[in-house]
Amino acid sequence: MAQILGFGAYLPAGVLDNAALAAEFQVDPAWILQACGIETRRVAAPGETVVDLAERAARACLERSGLEPAALGGIVVGTGTAERQFPGVSASLQQRLGAAGIPAFDIHLASVGGFFALATAVELCQRYGPILVVGAERMSEVMARAPRVKETAILFGDGAGACVVAPGHGPVSVVDIRMHSDGTFADELSLAYGGTLAMNGRTVILQANRKLRQSLSDLLARNGLAAGDVDLWLFHQANVNLLRQVGHGLGIAEERVYLNLPRYGNTSAASLFIAAAEAQAEGRLRSGYAVMAAFGAGMGWGSALLRVE
């Protein structure tokens, strides 16, 4: 059994709204909202790196978890926008936290990287103790590269989220967690070195809908639950239309799905933890069951069942 001691998040101060994007691409702002459900996105300041974002989320998480960096047994970072090929964001974060000697590594996957880092930490914590898990992305840098197209430029924002996973039973216990991959569709969502995002939106949404629904159905069946037994659903904040499709297919009440996508856009590997941190701060992560799920590059996907005391 593993538990989540706390969540943390950081969103940069810069804001990119639909009016600015509509002017850039000569489209109606209403088209942007209809296409993805996003109203504003956070954008890192010049010189504000993905490591800066990760550090701020990590420190907020550690404070809420009541831990000093010296108490950590490992660091795992999920990101698709590391500044260099190696070493990863985790190495710089470890240095800044002053937590030398413990394992620190990246899971280099956009969108689903944070979830894969969480699933990995659930296993690692049994051997190493508390694991700091961070999802951090500076997508604005990627989206600024040519060719810049409206279909992807409207989607993404910057941010970071974090959690600490420790062994044992606690106020937020991880009851079940599984991750999956299918490289058949890897080229449909990819980023070449120095390039910009390549995404076949139709295929990605189709595969995400199918695979998330199956993963979540299996998760509920394994644990003898129905969708109505889950009090809060925390998804990777990718696209409002996709989340509605998944929710409708599973019979999930819309008010039980946490949604901050309209405010922040798709923050890729960070979005799941940002949503969880906000939901916890708002008192929505309360007694009962919660589910976390994500889908992204690889293609990878997964789901987790949490029990909140």
C-alpha cells in the first residue's frame, strides 16, 4: 500500500487569452472556445525555466506534506520539455533541493509523464521511502517554434504540479494503479529535437477516448465499484470535448469531474497534479473514492484509484 502525503502546484503569472490568439490567427475567439474549451493559458516569463517551475511546485508540495528535502528517498520528474537531452530536470531539481545521494530521474513523456512518474513512485517508495513526484512543462517555448499553427497553439500552457508518495496507509491511499503503452500510434503525437509539436488531433482524441474508457472500466471492475461510487474524477486536462466524451461513455456525473482546463490550458505532464492540488485546496478531495487518469505521448495511458479518509 502507498499513500500520497500532499500535492503542490505552481502556475506562472503570464496569461495568454483567446483574444490574443484570435488576433494572431485571424479567427473568431468563439471558435477557440468551442474547439478546446480553453479561455486562458499561463505562460512562463522570459528566463523562467522548466526547472524553475518544477522547483516552485516541489517546494509547495513538500511544505504541505510536512517534509524537508532531506527526508526524501527519491525524485521522479515527468516532462516532455526538458531543456537538454541529459541530464534531466530531476538532476537540476535535486541540486536545488539539496537532496544528494537519492535516485533522481526523468520520465520523458508529454501529458502522461506525470502519471507514469506517480505509478513508478508507488513501487519505488516501498524500497526507498518517500518519493517526490513532479510534472513540469514549459510548452510555450515549444509552441513558439515554426511552423506555428492554430490547431495546437490554442491548446497549451505552462505550469508544474507535484506530490509526495510514501509507503503505508494514510489519508489519501493509492488502492490500485496501472499504466499502459501502445507504440503503434507513437508518431501521432511527437516532438523532434528542436522541432515543434506534431499532432494528429483526430487520432489522438479517438485513441484517448477508447483507451481511457477501457482503463477506467477495468479499474472499477477490479475493485468492485461503479462510476457512481467515485466522488471525484481527476483527469489530465487535455480538451473539454474529450473529457466529456469519456465521462459520458462511463456515465460519470459532470459535476464530479474536476476541470481547470479553461483557466490554464493543457499543461501536459503537469496538469494532473495541478488539478489534484487545486481540488484538495478547495476541499473537493474528501472522504470516499477518487480516480486519477491520464493519456499522452507514447502513446501511454493509465488510471489510479485513491481512497480518501
